[in-house]
Amino acid sequence: MKKFMSNASYPPPAPPPGPQPSAGLSIASLVLGIVSLVLFCIWWISGPCAILAIVLGAVGRSKGGKGMATAGMVCGIAAIGLAILVVAGFLAFFNVLQEQVKNLPKN
């Protein structure tokens, strides 16, 4: 029976893994983009959320989580487009309404 060597040297332990890229900004961008899309009719909430989604998505793309950052940016851009359409629709509606009121017969 052979004896194992008790004084054998072992290799040094592996170094700890480096910091993982943070996807926090990308997640925040995605959440704000979704919120801005859901609330696009409430443009005073949707607008700032969409702008923050675009900014955080642009910063988050460089720090990791590219897919979520891109999705947040796309949602933010789409929400801004929808909010602009809603505001334009309201303005057009009130313009037509004002003209109709002007054309009413006076008693």
C-alpha cells in the first residue's frame, strides 16, 4: 500500500471573480419605458418617464444589459410619439369644437 505525500504543495486558490457589469440602469430604463407606454394618455407623467427611459437606456447600454437598455429606449421613443399624437389630437379636436361653436346660430 502506497502512502500519499502529506507535504505536497497545492496551487494557490483562484482569484475572486471581478465585478459583474451592472444592469441597474438598463432595468430602470425598461421599467420607465413600459410605464411611459402604459400611461401615454397622461402626457405629463409619460413624457418625463419616457425621457428618463431614453437617457438611462443610453447610459445603460455602455454599462451592460444592452437588450434591456435598447428595449427601454424603444419604449420611451414610442411613448413620446404616442404622447405627441394624443396632444395633437386634443388640439385638433378643440379647434374643430371651437369652430363649430362659432357657427352656431345666435338666438
